[in-house]
Amino acid sequence: MRKLFTYVLVAAAAMAGFTSCSDDDNNDPQLFELPAESKTMTPSNGLTFVSNGQSLSDVTLQYVPAADGKSAILDIFGSNASRAESPVIAPGDVLPGAASVSINVTPKFEADRATFEGDAESTYCTFHYDGTITATTIQVNFTNIVMKNGVIISTLTFTDADVDHMLELTYNGAPLMGKTVSFKPDASDFKRAVLTLAGQALDLTDLLATAQLPVDLSKLSKIQTPGVIPGTSSFELPVVLGDDNTFSGSAETAFVTFNYEGQVASEKLVFNITEAKLKNAPLSENKWYVPHYFYNEDTWEYEGNPVHFVWESSAKFNIDLGGLVLPFPPADLVGIMLQMGLIPQDDNETASITQMISRSLKTIEFHPDGNIIAGYVENGKVGGPVIQSPAGLAQYVIASDGTLLLYLNPQAIIMNVMKAQNEAAKSRAIDFSKYQATIDGLAEMLARCVSEGFPITYANGIYKAATEEGEDSEFINTDDNLSVYANTEFILPILKAVAPIFNDEEVRQTIMNLAGQNEDFAAMAPMLDGILKSVPDVVEGTTKIEAGIILTKNEPIVSETPAE
């Protein structure tokens, strides 16, 4: 919580290992050796040949090994091998305009096979090849086929992490990272294609291993990120290619209308989404401010609380005061904890969660294009400059009246994982394996929400808690306030999944030990055991729980004494 917003650019690079073969390597009995004799192969005796995704059965391959056993020539003939080359794409060709092609391969040797790959060209196109040679079979695959006149006939996938197929994507003028666009040409008309817009699958395997967390989070190793268009995880866009493979037009999804223009080449796709606009954007009519939380010396009370929190349960938390057990309503107990100074500050002081929200987060704007822009102060420094978050960090759509779907940049999740070096694991070993089913379930839910959106409730008004004088709690409708929160349907299943863990004495003791390390919390640490023991009963008795933030239309006056 020292920073409300922290951005991490994560670059994942995968390098394929290679084997350097010397003359001695070829004599190593543990490595595969290329067949020493020339031979002719067809699909009936061990040949598998795929060109542009199509497996061809009417093809012949002549295998000619080099004398040194390190390389070979593969001559591939289609059924039209006798005809002259022509730029016309015809049946029986192994490549567009070519009924035959020859490639010289220098494989990498493994125990039972040799693998090869590279780039080559024929008279009319360039292409990538890869394959495998064994003692009895040869497999060859041609991909990334591009005619020399610029016509693309292969399906290509573009991302901002692929230097060979680079994606330059913008959304209403702002760069949009971590997405993928697949280009699939029409087999009968290469001037037509379908672009599939989606979020890029994020592989966190190496990052999770580096973090060395005490729990198995393998279910989070690969996360499907949100799509290009807010509210749509994958969207197919038919395009017609003009001169120089340019395209443009307009389209719509269930939530968004937009224009687009771009240009495609085998090495790069430029794709610009412009004039994107939500079909329903009631929250965009106002700029929303976070209330200024301060201590009113006249009333001796804190005012401007930005936290929306409701917890109603038939059970209460039991606080053990050493023989005297006090039952505490869950909302009251959490409210007290939100006010406690638990977050260290640079001036050797501490701040509460409520204070840090008010100090750090200043404004939230729900833009009509689906972007959420936040104004924040780095580290919550009092009087610090307000910084605007970039477009694309968080997006939303209105799913229904009173409900929005929130899409978060997965980099924020990465940062939370990388910073979650669980101190409990360093001071006390806990066997989390017995809770693996719970961890897996929560991880799968989190991954699903990253892709499909977190359901968030919003309503004009503010919640008023029940009072000691007997007044019931109620939600007061006001046009000047907006409450944005996760509701019972979202939070309660999470709590019910986690609650049984607090029956474990080892877990409770670890939490108490950690609490005792905080000077401001140490005095209350002994009371925690009774509170933690109460968690399962309080959760089981929960009828309503909400957690979120309160916003206001009116820019706060900050001359009052801040809640230090």
C-alpha cells in the first residue's frame, strides 16, 4: 500500500537451447545420426508435409544427405511438378506458384531425431520451414508464406513482443500493450481477411518461480488477459485490403462502437482503433472525487470517510480480553482496523488504510470510451503532485443498470504476486499443501475475472451504518455521491472458501506473530486468536457484505485538518 498505483513492464523472452555439434558430436552414440543413404519418400512411407496449414497427400520428397552427415537437401515435389512456374496459385503446388522447392537443412541433433528450421524463398514467395528427421520418417512444415508482391496467404499472429510479427496497436490514440491480433486471409480471395482481436496469454511461470512463494500458484501461471475492445475477450473483424494492404472501416461489439484503420505486412501490423465509444456510459457524465478524510476538531469526529464497507452477520467476532470475552459486530471491528495506523511512512509515522486511500487516490474518471483514468499521488505523500494514470491500465463496460465489469491490467497482478514474499514462510513453516484445493479454486476465479471482468456494483448514494441508538442501517440516495463496490455475490464465496483455514491453529499463530511485529498493533495481537477463531462462524452467518469506495461530484476542500 506504499503505492496505490505501481506499473511494471514485464518482458518475457523465451530462448531455445541449441546443441553445437563438432566432428566428435557426430560420432557420439548418444546422438541421432542422419540417414546415410538417399531415399524417396511419400505420405505412404513416412513423409508428413504441411504447407500453409494444409496437409498434402500428393507430394514426394527426395532426401539427399551431405557426405559429412551434418546436413541434407530436401527436394519436395507436388503433383504439378512438371508444369512451369507461374504466379498463379494452383492445386498441386507445394508453395504458391511453385510445384516444387528445394531446401538445404542443417539440423540440431537430439537423442532420437534431428530437428531443423529456417527461412527461404521461392520465385514468388518467402516462407518459414521447420521439421523433424528420424530413422524412418520426415516431417516438413511451411508457414509464414508471403507473396513477394506483398499478398499474405498464411495466418499470422502479431503481438508487441514478437519482433518478427510486431503489433503496433492504439486505442483512441493511446498505445495498447499485451494484446494479440491474428490475421487470417480468405483462401478464395486474399484481398479479404479476418482479424481476431484478443488479449495475449500471459505466462507467469518463471516469475512465480522467481518469487519463491510458500504456496503453489501454478493455476496462475498462465492468465488470459482482457481483450482489445472493452467487454469482449475475443472479437472477429472482417477487413478488405486495399493498396499496400491497408484497411479501414467501422464496427461494433455488444458494448462498443468504433472506427479502425491499419496496414498489414508479414513483419508488422499497424492497427488503430479510433472514435471508440461505449454504447452505455452513464458514469462518464461526471468527474468523481475521493472525499478528503480529516479530523473535525469542532465535532471531535473523523469526516470524509472514502470507504464503503458493509458486513451483516448473525454471528459476531469474539475479542478475548483475558477472561472477559466481548462480542463485536463484524462491520464495527473491520471499521476499527481500517482506522489503525498499520502502514509505515517515510517520516517514521504510520497511516491507516482509510488515510492512505484518501491521501493517494484523488479522482476517478469513467471515460466514454471505456477507459478508467485515476488521479493519484505517489506514495500518498501529503501535498504531492497528482498524476494521471495512463489509458489502458483499467477499463470498464456497463453490464446492466447498477453493475459494471472492471478489467484490470494484469501487470498490477504480477506486481502483487512479486511483492507477496510471505514473511510467515520465513519465520514459521506452514504446510499450505492441505489447502491447495482452496488456493486452486481462488486462483482460477482470479484468472477468469482478469479475462472476463470483475463484477462491480455502483449506485448513487451513500451507506449509513446502524447506530448505537438503535437506528437501522440504510442506503441513502444522493446525486452527489457514487458508491462503487464489490457485492455479496462476489465476496461471500471467496470468504467461504478461505474461512476454514482459520480453524488451523498454526495459521492463527503465524498471523498473531506477524501482528506482534508491528509496534502499533502489538498490544492487540493477543486478542487476535479469539477473533480469528470466530471467522468461520461470522462468515457462515453472513447475509450481506460489501467493500468499495465512496466518490463525490464535488471537489473536496482540503483546508480542514487532515486525519493524521
